[in-house]
Amino acid sequence: MSNASETLSVSEKIGYSLGDLAANLIFQTLVTFLAFFYTDIYRIPAATAATIIFVVGLLGAFAFTPLMGIVADRTRTRWGKFRPWILWTAVPFGVLSLLAFTTPDLGPQGKAIYALATYALLVLVYSANNLPYSALGGVLTGNMDQRNSLQAYRFVAVMAAQFVIQVLLLPLVLILGDGDRAEGFRNAMALFAAVGTVFFLITFFTTRERIAPPPEQRSSVVQDLTDLARNRPWVVMLALTILVFVALALKGGMTIYYFQYYLSEPHLAAFLERVGFEGFMGGLNAALTGVGLTEFQWPRDAPTSAFSLFNAGGIVFMIAGIGFSRRLAERYGKRNVFGGALLVSTLFLLAFLFYPPDAVGLVFASQMLHGFFYGITIPLLWAMIADVADYSEWKNRRRATAIVFSAMLCGLKIGLSVGGALVAGILAAHGYDADAGAQSPGTVAGIRLAVSVYCSIPFLLGVALLGRYEIDRALEIRIERELGERRLGASPAA
């Protein structure tokens, strides 16, 4: 048996991280563009599209993910518990991603049925892929510092996928479809499916499970659920996950309205010119057309263009923040670093409330600083969940990695659903009119509150909640040492 606390190689960390890059090329597209695709491209009525997304989201959170956690923990193969699911789902994930963004002409009812079926199957396969993938990060090594490093690699890959989707997907759709957005989405998803399938296979072949449940372990589903309910760090992490993703969904959904209806369009255009963006795009397109290629078709209006650049800046600084995460966690502990960084990042969100419409530079600076400090927290969330699985094994002498992670993925999906619903609810409560060229002062005030105060409340609650999370640096070290001694003692029998 290999040492469960051994140092992971760079190639294994990169191989593992490519799995999340592959999954997020699809996941980020679903989160950011699925509603737009259904309503504006496939021409499904907005109410029908909202129902499909909501119903399938609930299925994913409360049926597919918990079921997959139970199944994965009871999987027995020569490759381990979790790795085989990445292999088995690689091709179906790619095929269903393509089908979900294909637009057959089936009539109004047929379109709705097709969208519901393909999206539900995609979410099912996503759960069968991503839940075991997330749990795999908890069994590659028992060394908690190595887990911090592994999660940092993983979330740099996630940020790369997020950059591709949030910044480059719409231009890519225009290029690959030659102006036909339906064709462009289909071709883009075919590209992502092919790349993703290869990356999933790399993850499977480059990783190795080293931590297994104790050989004598015999537990039932009821016992696993009872262990969870008694595990206070798990309860804290579930609530924290929900709060974080409520805030992220609310911020992600509302910021475009902040750009469209609050910030000054002339000042946005002047900012783009001042930072050299327009000149860069002109030079890029001249170079592309000069060699016979199609122009890089970036959105033309200043608010949309500035919003894409705003997202890009935030993502770049998040990646920078991720780079500091491991060393800070090793020195001060995950809990303390997570809480401190989340608090500072929230202060930069609150600042959005005070900026006048012409303060475009300050808006971008706050986004980048928010991104940097929030980036520090990104790998820690998932590393802490892996620590919770260790805590459960340490306390109960039973290990159920996948069901611990499945609960957290449920929290993620609940948070995204609630946050997404809050976007529409807040707009409605403040009198938003989609057909109006300009919004009322009350609506604009609501938008400003949403991207600042309302987004900050879940984050601040999360900071307070971490006071109930008992796995500090000293307990991390104790759990790692004692579990290592148990596993070493059990290895001859294994």
C-alpha cells in the first residue's frame, strides 16, 4: 500500500485539475448562458425555460447528487471508488453537452420536451462525473497541506474555464457560426465536448486513489446520514457553501444591469479607450484579417464590452489570489485564512454602493481587489470539505467521502438556484421594465443595492458562521497524524 500522506507530483496535480477544467467548460456555460440560449436562440418561451431550469436544478440538488454520493461510496473496482466514474462518464458528458445546445426544429411543445430531456440527462451525467471527481480530491492523499496545493491547481484550471466562457464564448460563437448563433453554439459545444473528453481521460490515467475506508468498515446509508447529522463541521460547511453560492449567483446575475443602467456609457467608452482596449482590438482584428481569418467579433456597445473586460480582470486577479492560498493556509490554517480573506473581499463589494456613475476606474479596481481576496478562499472551500471527511473518519472510524461531498454539491446547487431566483425577484420588487430604455431611479437604486449590500450579506453571514467551525490548524495536524497512524497500522491487513 502506498503512503496515504505522500507528496503528490506536479503531473498528478495537473492531471487532476484538467478534469475540473473540462467540467467547467460545460458548467459555466450552463450557469451563464443556458437561459439566454433557450429564450433568444432556441426560442422557448421565457416562463417555460425558467421552469425547465428550475425543475432540473431541483432534481440535480435533491435527487441526482445525493444518490450519486451513496452509489460512489459503495463502488468497488480495481481502479478505486471514484476514478472509474470519470472514465465511464467522459464520452456521455461530451455527447449530452452537444445535444443540450443543439436546436432541432420540433415545434413549441417538442422544443420544450427536447430541452427538458437533454438538460435533465446532462445534469444527471454531470452529477455522476463531478461528484466522484470532487470526492477523488479527498482520497489522493491524506496530507492536508498537499490537498491545499492540489485544490490550488484545480481552481486555477476552473478560473481558466471561467475566463473562456465569461469572456470569450460569445465572440467564439460568432466566429464558429459565421454570424449564426445557433450554429455557433453547437460548434463551440462540439469543441468543448472533444477537449473535455480528452481531459477527463487524462485525469483518469494520471491520478491514483490512496485512501480507502478502514478494512473492517461496514456501514449503511442510514449510518452515513446519521454521521453527517452529528458532524458539526459538516453542518457549518453545508451552510457556508449555500451562502457563498447565493452571493456569487446574485452578483453574477446583477452586475450586467449595473453596467447597463447605472454606470455612465460615455465614461465606460472613454475608459475602454484610455486603457488601450479599443486599440488592442483594432490591432488584433487587423492581424487576423491580414492572414485571411475572420475578425474577433467582440460586443460593440460599451456597457457589454466593459462588462466582459470587468469579468476578465476579476478572473485574472482571482487566479493571483489562488496562488497565495496554500502558503497562507499552511501558516494560519484554512479556517482563519478563509474567514479573513472573505471578509476583506466583501468590503470591496460594499464599495460599489458608494461609487458615482462616472467612477469607472474605481469600479474596475474594486472588482480586481475583490477577485484577489476571494480567490484566496476558492481552493480552501473544497480542501476544508475534504478535511470534514477526514474529521468524520477520525471521530466515527467510518469513512464516507462521496456522501460528504454530495451534500456540499447540493449546497452549491441550492445556492445557485436561490441566488438566481433572487436576481429576478429583486428586479421585480424594484419595478424593473425590460422594455424600457432607461430604468426608474427606484430600480437603479435596487440594482446598486443588489451588487453591493445584498451580495455582501451572505458573505458576512459566512464569515460569522466560521466561528462555529472547529477544525483549526492544530486540529488539522492532529487529525492527519492520528489517521496516518491508524492507516499504517491497518495496511498489513489491507
